[in-house]
Amino acid sequence: MGIDPAPCLPMHSSLPSAWATARDARLHLGVSEKTLSRWRAAGLLKPGEHWRRKFPSPNSPVLYRLDQCEAAMNEATARSAHLLEPCVAMSAGRKRGAPGHGRVCRQRLA
């Protein structure tokens, strides 16, 4: 009569949550909680967008948006080939041992 026959979800369901604990975030992102803290302090992770406090208190646990944090990590680590491997990009097309082959890399990196 007054009881709804619809099944209840368990407390810890497998449905994704918008906000994850620091422990879940570190496991998902593959970094330590200290690294997450450093990224917050450095401004890589922005309050309200990437993280928030569970309660409005400075000592409250931090919660993270995993999708937003992952996007910030990807953006911060994305580099073009010439930035990652300047010697390879600059010496492309030159044969090893050709005049200026090694000198270009040393001059560029100096």
C-alpha cells in the first residue's frame, strides 16, 4: 500500500559521481594526494572547476571532478614534438655526422 516496490540503489553504487574523494582521485589519476595538493597550490587545478571542499570549512576534505582533472593533466602535459625533442626536430633531414648535425642541438639547448 504505502511501500514503493522499486528497488533501492546500494549506498556505494557503481554509478559515477560528479565529485570524488582525494583517495579516489589519486587512484584514478595515478598520482599522490600530495601531488594533487601541489597542483591546487600551483593553480593547475582550479577551485570550483577541478576541486571543492566537501563542507564550507578550510579543514574540510577536498573533492575532485575526475574528468576535469584528467583534462587539465592532459592539457598541461601536451607538448609538440619540437618542444619535447628539439634535437630530433632540428636535425630532421640531416645525416648523422654531417656538418652542423650535433652543433645545432648544442646551440639550441645552450
